[in-house]
Amino acid sequence: MRFLYLCLATLVILTSCAPSEDTTFDTSLKQQYPELDTVESIITDDVIYVAMIVTPLKQFVEQQIAEDIKNDLQKKYPAHEVYTSSDMKAVIEVRRVEQPLSTDALDKLKSYDQSLEKEDE
């Protein structure tokens, strides 16, 4: 009986800690780019920030994938500033950002993305 209660408690804890489902924007990006493993995004009135992790076999060209996504999103949403990052820290930071989104948090992500671009040059 004790074992049954322990199993039930474990199942409840594990199911309550399940990750949240992707947004429709994230899902559509994953469908369009099958090499994406994880996508996290922030969309505001004038900024789109996409952080992604690519599948292990595509990590050699992850910067090119990020650039392709950025170009496609700039064509689809010309009124928005588009930022993309394939860095794991960016994914963690986007997940950490809570609603409502503060401009300080978004500025921090933008500056982080721009510093990565400078390092690549």
C-alpha cells in the first residue's frame, strides 16, 4: 500500500513538471526548419527574438541556419526587428523571462545577441 502511494506521488510530481507546450510560432518554425531541436521566442510589437538549439548533426552549420531564419522572418515581418541566436545561454534566458516582458530584459537579450555577432566577425 505504501509503495502504491509512493508511485502515485511520483507520477503526480513528474507530470506536473512537464515542460510547457510550444507556441504556434515556435511550432511553425520547427516545421519549416526540421533541423531545429528547441525553439524559444519572444514576440513584441516591434521585436522578434528567436533562440534555438539545432540537432546535433546540424551544429556545424547552426550559424547559417540562424541567419536563414533571420532573413526569412525579416521578409515576413518587415516592421519588426529580428534577432536570432543559436546559443544555449540565449535559450535559457528566454525561458527565464516572465510575463509581462520588461524592456530591460529584452534590451539585455538584444545586447547579448549583438555581442555574439561581434565575436563572430
